[in-house]
Amino acid sequence: MAQVVNDGTLVRGSIDLTINSVPYVLLDYKRSAKARSEEDYTSTGKPLAASHVEGFETISGTIRARSDQAAPPKFVSFSYDSKNWYIKDREEGGSTSGIKSYTVEIQEQIAASLTLT
């Protein structure tokens, strides 16, 4: 195993996720909570009012998995950073033998459980 040397408190590594009891690694991620806005204008087109509210928190990134692992499932709850999440969108790609990559959009889960119909 390669040796890791830390000079200070920098922690190396990616984010480990366990979804449906399968371990995955999340790389190149971005986490955000964009605002949802409503705007109103006068009859002459000038701004009249606006309202903004924080939207769902999302994480976009790439999940790396071995080719013998199941694809990370969509719409299955998992826990990360003291919150529940689920994969909303997933696109498979890859270029390395034995490794697959999945570009994902992960959304914060608000309810205690997901309802699939």
C-alpha cells in the first residue's frame, strides 16, 4: 500500500458512499442549493417585486465503480453528511478497463422515505 504523508491537517481522498449496501466513490463533485425565484414586472416591463427561496440541495459529480459492481441505483435513499439523498439522474461512461464511471445528479431527500409508484 502506498504511504500517505500529512504535513498539517489536510485530509486526502474522495467521498465514500454506500448505496444499497454497495460501496462507491464520488469524485469531482459540486454541492449547491440554488435559489428558486419568482419575479413580477409592471405593465411597462420595469421590475416590481421579487421573492427568493432556497431550493433543494444537490450534488453533481462522477461515481467511480469497478465493472463487477452494480450501477449505482436511481431513486434509492442513502445517507451522507447527516442527510438523506438519492440519485436523480445517472449517465454511464468509461475509458479504463475494469472501471466504470457514472455522471450523477444527487438530490437531497426531504421526506423520511421515497414513494415509488
